[in-house]
Amino acid sequence: MIAAFGAGLLAALLVAASLSGLIAWCGPVDPPRSRGSHGRPTSTSGGLAILSGASLGAAVTATLLPHGRHDQAHEVAAILGIAGSLGLLGAVDDMVDLGARAKLLIQMAVALGFALTVARIEAVPLFGTIALPLGVWIGALGTALWIVVATNAVNFMDGANGVAAGALAVALAALGLGAAFAGEPLVAAAALAGAAANAGYLPWNLAGRLFQGDAGALFSGFLFAGLAVVAERGGAGLYLFFAPLALLPFLTDVLLTLLLRARRGQSLLDAHRDHLYQLWLQRTGRPHAALAWRIGVIMAGFSLYALGVQQAPAGLRPALFCVALGVCVAGWTGWRARLER
């Protein structure tokens, strides 16, 4: 099985890196924008390279896995297909602006369709063996909300070189390792292939040669969120809050920034430069790479914490999640206060 995962990771990495170079050379160009952090035209839609690498890598691993390890094939295939469709939608948006409201409505419809037909969370673990039952419809709505929030969190944080792709490489790797330890090889294959594909694209992005655009952010965001739902398996797989823990720095910044804008009476759908990472770049004048490695380290810390919480007794997990949430909120608040002085 190790050989199967190795072959899939190598395929995802090489395909994503090669296609990223090709798109950087002859792909569509994104001009500088007022809300962006870049001052020159740059090739975009590098997310198509991530999409291609992740899909091929997952397929290679699934093909080489021993017989009998494909119990979640339909769910994982559906996630890759839907994530790929959103990636293609994002590629169209990278060239012809579809508008924030239209994209959000499409994402909501797709997420709800996934929750109703593929996989959803129907119970929330509380303490020990006690769980809060949700039923089909509330579970589907909650699952759809998670997918839309997580997907857009990735998209909103994709405004500086290396930040989103580096963070998703870390979070997807953690999700893949967690799924592998939980006995879910196909979820692990798709997550690890996604991590490798983001890693293959990352050098081109860090060099300022290529953006992933909505094509990559929507694909990777949905891939992560959808795989997390399938991996939970009603409590038999990963802990429900494993994925939110691994993605917590992104979720915290996006949700608190939107709350801040709402308190100011500002539109939540209009483009802006109020995220903490954007403020850091504006106030410090440091290069994008300096920001990317800092966020990468933070994401790695929370991802390792999520893997640790997965091994903790079920009764302690809610408290451990609350601790991480408190740390993240306090860190965001303190860091922002320092930058705004």
C-alpha cells in the first residue's frame, strides 16, 4: 500500500508542477486589481494544474491499492468530480467575472446537492458517547454550510503568493494522514494527492509567476471540505471537528473579518483588503514569502494538534477544540491590534 501512495503522490506532484510551468508561460493573465497584493500582470488559472495533478494522483493510488480497499469509491469519485466542476467554473470566472453573488448561489446549490445525495453529517458528538442528532434535512443544511464556508475561506485567503496553496498542502496532508490512520485509504489517497498537487504548484506561485485563481481555490477548498465529511462516517472515522481544527486559522480570519465588516456596516460580498494577512503585508512591507512561511508554520501547528486530538479520548475532544478556538481568536485579535497601532 505504501507503493501505491508513493506513486500517486509522485504523479500528482509532477503533473501539477509541469502544467503550472506551461500555464505560467502561456495561460490567461490577471491584471493588477485594487483589492489585490500584486502590482504586475500575472498568469492565472494555475488551479487547473492542481486539479489535474490531484485527480490523476488519486486515480493512480486507487488503481494500485489492494483489492477490497475501495469501500468509499463512489463518494470520493463524486467529490473529485464536483470539486473539478467547481474548479472549471473558477477558471471561467478567472477570465470572465461571473460576480460574487452568482458564484455563491452556485456553490450553495452544489453543496446542498452533495449533502443530500453523497454524504452529510447527521449527528454532532458532544461528550463521550453523547451526540446531538440532526436528522437528514438539518444535517444536510449544516453540511452544506460547512462546505460553503470552508471553500470560501480558502478562496478569500488566496491573495498573497504561497499563502493558500501552502496552507492547503499542509491541511490536506494532515487530513490524508488522519484518514489513513482511521482506515480510510481512498479518502487518504485523494487528500494526499491534493496536498502533493498544491506543493507542485507552490514554487511557481512563490516566484510570482502564477496564480491559482478561483480554479484552484474552489477545487482545493471543496476537496478538503467534502473529504472531511466522508471521512467522519458517523463517528467511525475521523473526529467531526478534525478538519475545522486543521483549517482553523483560515476560518478564524475569514469569519472575524466578515464580522468586523458587518459591524462597520460594510458589504460582505464586496471585494476588500481587510483580512489580517492583507493588513500584515500593508503595514510591514515584507515580501509575500515571509508571510507564506509564517502562515505555513501556523497551519502545521494546528494540523498536528488536530492529529493529536484525534488520538485523545472522545470525551476530551470538545474541550480541546475549544482551547484551540480560544487560542486562534486571541492570536487573531492580538496580532490585528498590534498591526493597527
